[in-house]
Amino acid sequence: MPRGAPLFTRWYDGHSPRAHAVLVRLDGDVLVIEPRESTIGVQRHPIAGVRWPERRTHGQRQTDLPDGGLLQHADAAEWDAWWAEQGLDESFVVGWQQSWRGVLVALLATVLVLAATWTWGVPWASARIAQHMPEAIEQRIGQESLAQLERLFLAPSQLPAAQQAALQARWQAMVQRAHPAGDAPAHTLSFRASVRLGPNALALPGGQIVVTDQLVVLLQDRPEVLMGVIGHELGHVRHRDGMDMLVRSTFISALVGVVFGDMGGFVAAVPAALLTQAYSRDAERRADLRAAELLHANGVSPAVMTTLFERLRARQPRSGEGEEQELLPIAIGSHPADAERVRFFQGWSPEVR
Ligand SMILES: [Zn+2]
């Protein structure tokens, strides 16, 4: 039977429950429905708009028409035989293939939504939670973090009191010049000896900035570079990166804490997070930008920061040589110079902010 041979079947017009006896045939890319009753006109539907019945199933064959009408054929085998003879591409067959495609698309969409939630939603929510963390909690987290670092890494500073005072005064003067309106973030600067952390600096939640004696010594002849490092840490304080990082890495505990007001789980999760988590690259870039701005406001070229990276790199033991230096991911010594950071400080100017 060539394409075009008609099949006798039943048609519903989509408005009335009454079935009409019709002949259906394909005319090119058009499905033609010819009612036996002469009072009803011939129906023509482009086959692309026709939803053909599933095959591989038992029972009658139902074809949905674009105008809401449908064809019903009780004898599946007869319909399938007619359909097969029309020479239509299999892609016209909707049904189980399409419904499976639908399931796969839905599954894929779900996976993408979950991935997007994890990639963007959690950081976004973490930043919001960090911004709304009560001041008292942040102070407590900061104090406990410092106590933990003191147990593990830090000893009282060995720097002469006069040297510490001179550095504090220099730092305060630079902050005032960079923030003449007095809008610098609240913070405290202190010095600690740390053989294990080596030359290093870090900022903790609550605004505590800690600089190691070893870093002061490393930059003894370049105090402006040391000020740039502290400026970087002040950038972390300003953007609350410490709190943000802790919330992000203990997300569920922090969320429970903020929503239900029980901070126990969050506080308990902080020590492990503090030792293992790093700030995001964006947070580091932002802190570098703040350092550059602070130096610039004080008439110092941000390019001086190159010295920090050169000296840190010169100190790093090559692999297999001696003891590995202790790493604390949030501390500046743990993320020293990559080419991008060096280029940033060398190329910085007030115009390219
Ligand atoms: Zn940093």
C-alpha cells in the first residue's frame, strides 16, 4: 500500500463527545481527514503538529490533533501497519521516547538547579548570614579562634616594645590618611611569634589582625610593604571574609544557628573550619585591592608589594628539602605570589580600579 492509502477510523472534533467515521490519509506533509458525513468539511493538519500515538504498547491508538480533536483506532495492529506504510520518519513518533526525554530533561534541570544552588546560592546565603551574624557572636568566634591559634601556632611576641609601638603608630597614621572620615573598619593589630607559621599575617572574625614577628623581621627594611600586608588583612576585616568563610564551610550549622538562635553547633564547627578553609579568590583579590588603595592614599606605590612575594618565595623550601612550613590557609603566607597578584600590584593605578 503506497503512501496516501486511506484508513477507515474514528474522529472526535474536540468539542462534541460524538465520534465521526472518517477516512484518514497522508497527502505529502499533511494529514487529511475526510468525514463520511457530507455535512462536515475535510480536515487538514500539517503532520508536524500532529501528536502520533505511542507504539510498542497494547490497546487502541490515539492521535492528538493540533485543534484539540483526536483520532481513535481500536485495532492497534491495523493502525501500526497503516502507519508503517506511510514511510514517515520515526522521529515523528512521540510517546515513550518523548516522555523519557522529558524525564531526562527534568532530571538534568534538577541537577543543574542543585549545582547552581551549591555554586551560587550557598555563597550568596553565606554572605547574607555573615552580614547578619550578631556582633557578640562574631566577637566570641574571633576570641575562640585566636585562642585556638595561640594553642597551636602562636607565642607572645619577642619584638621590643618600642618597635611594636612604632609599627602601631605608623599603621594608625596610614589608616587615618586612607580614611580621613574615620570610616575605617573596627580592628585591632597585634604581634605574635610563630616559628610554625613563619612570616605571616592573618585576620580573624571580629577584626583581630595578627602579624608574626617573623614577617616583621622579613620586611624589617621595608616597613611600607609590611603596611601593605596589614592593609590586605584590613580588607578581609572590612568585607567580613573570616565570618563569611566560616559560615560557608559550616553552612548548615550556621543556618540553624541564625534561624533558631542556637549557635552551639556553629561555634563547635569553627575550629576545624579555621584550620582547613581558605578565603575565596575573589575575597583575596578584594583584599589586595584594599591594600593597594591604602598604600596609594599614603603616597606609596602598590608595586612595592612585589617585594613581599619575592621574599616569601625565596624562603620556601624546595620539595624534599627540610621541613614543610605549616600552612594556615587564611594566612597571607599560604597564598603567596602567583603571577596574577604580582601583575595586579605592579599594574595598579587609581584609574584602573
Ligand atoms: Zn588574604
